[in-house]
Amino acid sequence: MAVLCAGVSLLVAIAGPPSPVAATVPPRPREVVVLYSDRGPYVDATLEASLQTAPGGAHVVTENLDLSRLDDEDYARRLVGLLRRKYRDRDVDLVIPVLLPAIRFMARNGEAAFPGVPVVFCAVDAGRLKELDLPPSMAGVAGHLTGLPTIRAALELQPDTRRVVLVAGESPIDLYWRRRVREELRVLEPRLEVVVPAGLTMPEMLDFLRALVDRTIVFFLIYTEDGAGSLYSTDAIRLVVEASRVPVYAAYEPALGSGVLGGYMFSYERQARKAAEIALRVLRGTPPREIGVHELEGNAFMFDWRQLRRWNLPESRLPPGSEVRYRPPSAWDQYRREILGALAVVLLQAALVVGLLVQAGRRRRAELEAGRLRGDLAHLNRVSTLGELAASLAHELNQPLTAILSNVQAAQILLSRDSPDLEEIREILSDVASDDERAGQVIRRLRDLFTKGAGEKAPLDVNELIREVLRLLHNDVTLRGALLRADLGVGLPLVEGDRIQLQQVVLNLVVNGLDAIGDQPPGERNLTIRSSLERTKMRIDVADSGPGIPESDRERLFQPFFTTKRSGMGMGLAIARTIVEAHGGDLSVVTHPGAGALFRVTIPTTGAGAH
Ligand code: ADP
């Protein structure tokens, strides 16, 4: 096939371009005439819209043949002459008659009115179409006008209905439908009484409807002429609905919206759409004879939401698949954009909240991890500080052990005597016990500081904590020739904290102080530790008479690894500050050059008094 196409285009190329006229003149719009039998239902908008895809588009004109008013031979003849005259100079491509009278007119007179023009009809009952002798120039679409499904649906919707009134006019077409539906409804008798008012004028019919009693429904069929010969069109349905004291059903789509409840509707819209499809085929060149009559199952259950409400009838009783029209738009229909906007904002917020929670979770995990690392580091620092103090700690431990030894020796000497002084030996033994206790305490304190600790907080007496540290350092202080003064406040409240970590802070500050005064002349090596209450905060000051801290170092002091000592690690103050901050407090330095250094710890108190 591709080879063939290539061959064709090659031939075109050799033959030269197509003639300029053929190439530039666009196809003219198709001329389509829609013939209505009477006023409405109008379907030319649907037809016109659908026919625009015809080559060159479509130009649609409409004619109202007024056939319900004048349907005799003479009128038909005059109409033919008029149409011929009117469309003589216009190249009509297609005629579309709508409803039976117009279709019948075209079946009989089409060739005379529009010679050689194809015809596509729509909106006709298939049964009635069979009465016509269709020429081969006519194709189209037919449906099924039926009353029974409407009344069956009405009985479901209003189960206590006992009577149905058929409303139809008195013209031949009206009588035809009245008869036919009357026949259809026989299957429902005797459960349902079918009332058929006949020969009435419209005012009489309306009076009749006004007098209807409960358990009755009205079925509006068709009303083109009343018993007095007055003509009616779409206005009839309005009059009937206004007069009726009971719900009015109908069986063709255009009636919906004028106050009828609904029914199994013959849809002109669907007929028109199908007719347009056929018309396009014809306009593109398919002869109508090849298409013939298409029977469309185009009816549908349709109801008016407002009327269902008015008569208080539940939608749940409608036949499955019913279309309910005139429902007020839901909040979703009306405010779709606003709702979507609000939803987007809510979703965004939710995403943000989730994001923040995830972040908070991550931060918490990071904090826990940082806390664990801080604990490890603090432990390391403690152990290394204690390592530095090893000599003096050994001495601290040695003292009670030496005392125990000499006391035991003294006791042995006493016991070797003939009459040992038991009282003296008892005293010696009691000294041994208290020295042992002292040694035990030293070991306990050291063990505490050497353990890692779980970082648990408890109410603490700060003074007791300071005393513990000073006891440990007692020997070191003496060895360095320092004068240590403890100025501890009375009745201070407790603080909430980790005992070992806070001891480490005090230990660091005091050891740094001892280091700082090391080069001072003896007698000027002073160290003061003070506890006091500053408003609601506990304050611990460690002051020394050392050289103080140069202005340039004051910021760097608390940075990790900043040290001026030969064997220093530079971690003590950094760790002390993180410990204090983890307790919600603050560690700062106050210094006057030449007046030594003062380190100040502040920690929130619990408010409870110390014992
Ligand atoms: P390290 O003691 O291992 O050096 P620290 O973090 O405890 O680590 O101290 C850091 C530095 O801060 C010390 O090296 C010293 O220079 C200075 N410093 C600390 N305390 C004092 C003090 N009381 N007086 C003077 N300088 C001090």
C-alpha cells in the first residue's frame, strides 16, 4: 500500500501541481433545510452543531410548515409551489423533515418541492412510519413512542394510584395517540382505571383536571387541537399542569421542565443527533437508499427533581438508570474550585504537619544521640581529670589506710601485754572502723565519678554536691598549698539535675582554679566556692586569685580543644557548658585582669527547699 501511495504521489509530481482553482476555492457550505411540522420541538440547534463537520460546514435554515393547522391537498400543493419558488436559486443539499406531518409531506411531495434533493427525517414513531410510502430519496431515524412504561413507573412511584386520566386533543394525530395509549394501558386494568375525557374544549378539559381527586394521575399525550377546533402547541402542556390537582406525567422530552413529573421520554435530542449522523453520510455522498430507516431505542426515564420534591416522592422509587433533571447544583458543583482550593490548603497543611513531625522525630533522635555522645565525652573527661588527680587521690586513700595500719599495729602491741587495756583497744578499733569508713567513702565517690551514669535527673542539694567534690579534692588542695574557702548559702532550694554530671562541672571549675593559682606565690593561692540564690536560680561561683583570663581568650575558652596547658585537653569547659545548658542553665566567666577568674554557673531551681 505504501508503495502504491508513493507511486501515486510520484505521478502527481510528474503531472505538475493541481490546477490553482481546485487548490484555492474551499468547498461551499452545505445548504440544509429543516422542515418542522409545527411549532417545536426545535432540534435545529443540535442538527446545525453536528453538521458543521460536513465538508465546508453547513448552513441550516428552518421552515415551519404549519401542518397541524392546514393539512389538506390544496395547502400541500400551494406549499410545494412556495418552497420551489423560495429555494429555486439556492442549491439545497439536504432536507430534514421533523415529526410525522412534515415527513409525510416530504414523502408525498418531496420530489416536487425539492427536486433531486436527498431527505433525512427524524422524530417519528416507527409504527406510524410504516403507514407511509417512503421514496428511495428518503432515509432517517425513527423511535418508539409508548405510554405503558411511563404508567408502570408512575405506579412504582405512587403505589396507591387507582386512576389515570389520559389528556389528548381532538385532532387526528391527537386521537391516534389517545387510542393507541388507551390500548397499551389495558394490561393494567382493572387495577388501574383509565379515564379518557373526549370531545372537550380546552377550558372544559382544564375544569375536569381541577376537579380530580387523590389517587389519580394525569398522563399528558399530545394536544394540538381541542374539541372546538382551537389549535394548541407547547402551550397546552403548561395549561394542563397548572390546572391539574394531581401529578402530570408525559412521554416526550420537551414536556419536561414545564411542570410535568416525568416519564419514559421520547428523546428528540437523541433523534436529532442520530439524524445528523445520517445526514453527514448523505452529504458526503452516500445515497439515502443505502441507509434506509434507522430505528433508535432512544427513550429514557427522565424526571424533574423539582416536581419530585413538590409531590414529595422519593427518588429511590424511580426506575434504575433514571435521569433526574433540574436538580439544584450541589455545593460541590457550585464551589468546586473553592472546595478544591481549601482541600489543597488542608492537604498542604497536613503535609507540613507530617513533615514537621518527621523532622521533630529526627531532631529528637538527633538530640538523644547528641545527649549520648555528650555523656560519653563527659565520662571521658571525668576519667581523664581523675587520672590527673591520681596521685592526690592515692594519697587521699592512703591516709585512712595508713591510719588503720598504725592503729592495728598499736592494738597488736597492746594485746601482747599481760593485761591489755581493753578500753583503749576498743577506742583503737573504733578509729579503725571510722578510717575504713573514710576509705570506703573515697572509693565510693571515685567509683561514682568513674561510672558512666544514665544521665538521670533527680532533685539535688547543691551544697552537698559541692562538699562531695571538695572532699575528693581535699588532699590536692593541701598539696598545692592553696587556701580554699567554701561559702555555701543556707536553706537553698533543690535543683533538678544529674548528680554526677553537675559534680563534674564543679570538679572541672575547681581543678582549673587550682591550676590557675599554681604559679602564684604561696599565701596568695586563694580559691573560693560560693553557692547562693539569684532570684529563682541557683548560682555557683568558683573564683580564684590566678592571673585571670585575657580578653582575647574569653570567647574561645568554651570551645572544644582550646587549652593553654601543656598537657591539657581543652575539653573541660566545653563539656561543663553543655552539661549546664542541658540543665536549662548557663555557664559564663567573669574576670578582671589581675584579679583572677570567676566562673559562674546558674541553674533553675525546683522551688523545693534543701534539707
Ligand atoms: P584544659 O583545662 O584541659 O585546658 P579547659 O576547657 O578546662 O581545658 O580549659 C581551657 C582553658 O581555659 C585552659 O587551658 C586555660 O587556658 C583557661 N582557663 C580555664 N580556667 C581558668 C582559670 N580559672 N583561670 C585562667 N584560665 C583558665
